[in-house]
Amino acid sequence: MDTPRKVLIVDDEPDMLANCARILRRCGYECLTAETSDQGLALVHSAQPDVVLVDLRMPGTNGIDIVKAVKSQHPHIEVVLMTAYATIETAVDAIKQGAFDYLPKPFTAEQLQAVIQRTRRQKPITPEARRVKAEMACPDGGEMVGNSEAMAALREHIRRIAATEATVLITGESGTGKELVARSLHQLSRRRALPFVPVDCAALPESLLESELFGHEKGAFTGASLSRPGLFELGHRGTLFLDEVAELPLPLQAKLLRVLEARQLRRLGGRQLISIDVRLIAATNRDLAKAMEGGSFREDLFYRLNVIPIHVPPLRQRREDILLLATHFLRTGAPISPLQPTGFAPEAMELLERYGWPGNVRELKNTVERARALANRLAIQPEDLPPEVRHLSPEVVDRLPPMHSFKAAKQEIVTEFEERRLRELMELSGWNIAQAARASGMHRKTIERKLKRYNLRRDT
């Protein structure tokens, strides 16, 4: 998300409140503070924060009870517990009660930023969104919007393999919904009542990845004043989802392989072997065959992950779903402007259906949200859409197949869309990759790979 999010910090230590607020405000977050649990719960109801960062032990209501109260009344609000009394039992209990994560004190600014950053991937669910989600949900309860043959086949594949315990490797381009597939697999499995733990391997600094995944013991590194369980342990008996698994550095790939084969791990700096029972689902938008050839991904780990492969089709291969998806995003988004459009003008919808969508469903969602903010009529018009969607050159339009045969569109047309869109994106952002990533919703590493693929530079 591009706009700052609201974080409520609840702690009875004034210095801790001030330090956390200072760190997060530097990152662009809006911060509210409360020194008691009663004040915190009152602010939850009145201010509706996106994230609550709460101490486990305080006078009156403790952090676990706050988790229960927040999640029962405001399930879209994420809660992160922080405490100096970290144990695996309290960590697991917190996750089971609905906490997003668990942060032991003392923690570094980087650790605080990382856990709040991970919550940014969660979107608020309004009552209207819940109603439409129920209407559009597939029979298995997942929000797999789409009536195309490709989506029907994907749903059936998910249903068949969800009941197994096999490791799954989900492939597909950025923005196609690989995490949604992983969550559907979890919800249909026997582990559905236990934690689903997502990890974005590309978003975490390499220096934190090992500790995040496998945990650490007290004194394992500078600043590790307490032992902390890793995400494998927090996902015990549940599902661990490793997104962008190809971004793992080679030493961590080797350790991951050992853990998967032995079903045991050692925390960083520890000696004790800890047994773990997780179902692993991994995902990547990279070509792992090329990564193995280039030596950046282990062949033995690939075969260990690729027990059951699932490929998520790009949006250009299921164009009949674009109208359904765009309408879904239009109806379920939170209010942005006083005048909320309720549909699309025919000309606008035709542009949406003809665009190449290199950023796939994520890009379509961002485009609809932008159009909702700009629209001053009940129907979204072509001028409300971004330039890359509106401006198709005549020669490209002439080469487009008829609307009923988009499935047969040639790869070179899609490539031309993607290259032009990427160049326009970089020019609009002043060739600043971080700014381009925020504007498009793509990860910066994805943009870097695409720039290299098309050999695009500021002077080209």
C-alpha cells in the first residue's frame, strides 16, 4: 500500500511507547498511543487502527485478552504482541487467538519495521466486502473470483491436493494470486484450524531471514537478549507459506532442505533439535530451471519443493474474468471519495479487457482503486484510467485479436505491452525503482529483473 497506515501502540512503559512511535513515524505510519488496556480498547473502537502493537503483560487486561477482544469485534485489524517474557507456549497461544505475530523485547528498529511491514499485506474487510465475498466465493469457501476455464481447472486442482500432506510449489507471474491459492489449500486441509504462516522471503533482509524462519537462542547475535521461536515453530501443525522462495540465499536453501528432510531444526545459536510438523507451500515468479542452471537455486531443494506443482495462469490468459474481477474490486473497496462509482462505462471496460496486464490481478486491483478515487460520475470513464491502459498505439490495436479470441493472443503482443508499460512507469517515477515499486504494486526485485530482461535504462 502506498499511503501510511494507522498503528496503535499499547504499553504501560512511556519510554517504550515513545520509542516505537518514533521509529514507525519515521517510516510514514500514523501512530496512536495508550498506556492502559482500557485506553487501548477505547481507541481501537473509536480510531479503527490498521495494526495494534500491544504489550503482553500490563495492569488489568493482558495482551492475549486484547487480541481476543480486537479480533472478535474487528477481525480486519492485525494485532502484534510484544513482551519481555517470550516463550514458545505464549507465542503459539497468541497466534491461535488471532495475533498476527509475536515480538520479544528488546527488539531492534529493523525487527519492529519488519513485522509491521508484513501486516501491510493484509487488507481491511468491510461489511460490504464480506457480503460480496460470500456471494462470489467458490463452493470451497475460497475467494477465487473468476468463471474462466483456467480458474475452474485451478479450483479443481486445489480441491484434489488440499487433503494431502504433500509439499506444493506454486508458480506464476507476479500479481497472479499465488498467496490466495496457498490460503485456499490451507483452508481445505485438515490443518485449517491451525496457523497459516506466510513469509515473504524477498521482503525480509538477508540478515534477518534465518532468525525469522528458524528462531534464535539468547546471545546468538548482538541484540539477541532473549530466545525467540521462528516461524517454523509458530506454524507447528499448521501451514508455512514461503513466498518468493527463489530469493532465499544459497546457505539458507541448504538449511531449509535439511529441515524439510529431517523435520527437525536448530535455532540460530542453539544445540537442541526441535521437531516440527508443518505443511510447506512455496511460491515463486521466477523460472527455477534457469535459476538452477545459473547456480542461484539448489537442484535438490527444487525437487524437494516441487512434489505437487500448481501454476497460476496470468490474467491475459483468462480475459473473460477481467469484468468480474474489476466489478469485484469496485464493490469491495473501502470508500475513497464522496462519489462512489458503481460500474464502468462500456468504453472503459473495453480498455480494461484489451490491456495486457503485466502486473496481473494486483495491477488490475490498483487500477480500479485509482479509478474509483478519480471518478466524478457513477460510471468509471476512460479518462479515469491510467495512461498505459488508455493509450494503445494504432498498430498494437490492429494486431489485437477479436474480443472472443483473446486466449489466442500472441506472446509478442503481451511482451510489447509489458515493455512499454515498464518504460512509462520508470519515466513517471524518474527512474527511481523504489518509487516505481510503490506506484505499481510490484516488488522492486521484479522491476529490476524486468529492466534487465528488456535492457531498459534511463538513456535508452
